[in-house]
Amino acid sequence: MEELFRDFWWLIFPIWGLAMGAWHSMAGYRRQKTMLDLVRTYAEKGEQPPEALLAALGRDEVDGPSNRNSPVHYWSLTALFAILAAGFGVGAWAYDFTGVGWPFAIVALVMAAVAVWSLVNALFLSRQRG
């Protein structure tokens, strides 16, 4: 059992991500179901539901308070992935002396590509909204 954990310890992270995604989906389902139950209650009484409830029911989570499509969100992503790319680049350089730095180099390149993508999004969104 110890050998299994030593070889596959990294699987904890994708499994945790899948579990959190499932939890998020379940929470969104419960939220939508509760709102629909409220609308159904108003309909059974013959009353008009409040506009705020109908707006919240039709709104997607992306339009919510987190506002994921704002330029500020992309600027923070640019900084995050640039720092991660630099860190993995340093790791690739440090482990290259022993000949095992290529996985770090691949991750650094992917992180740099995502940083460039978020930079382009931040620049174009600020031009469209500004």
C-alpha cells in the first residue's frame, strides 16, 4: 500500500478537483431547484414573482458577483500564470543539471502560453469596455 501511495500520490489533486467540480454542480442544481420552487409557490398563489427573483433565475453564475469576464480577472490570471511559468522555468533550469528538467520545461511552456492568452484577453477586454 505504501508503494502504491508513493507512486500515485499526485492523483490526489485531480481527484480533489473532480470532487470539487461535482460539489459545485450539486450546489448549483440545489440553488436552481430552490428558486424554481419559489417561483412555483408564487404561481400557485396567482401572484407575480419579484423581478429580482426572475433576474436571478435567468442569470448565469458568470454574470454573478465574481464577474469572471472583467479585464481585472484576466490581469490577475496573467500575473498568476507568469509567476507559475517563471517558477517552473527555474525548476527546469535547476534540474537540468541532472538531466530530468524536461517535465518542468513543458509545464513552464504551458503556463507561459496561458499567461499570454490571459494577457491578450485582458488587453482586448479593456479596449472593448473602455
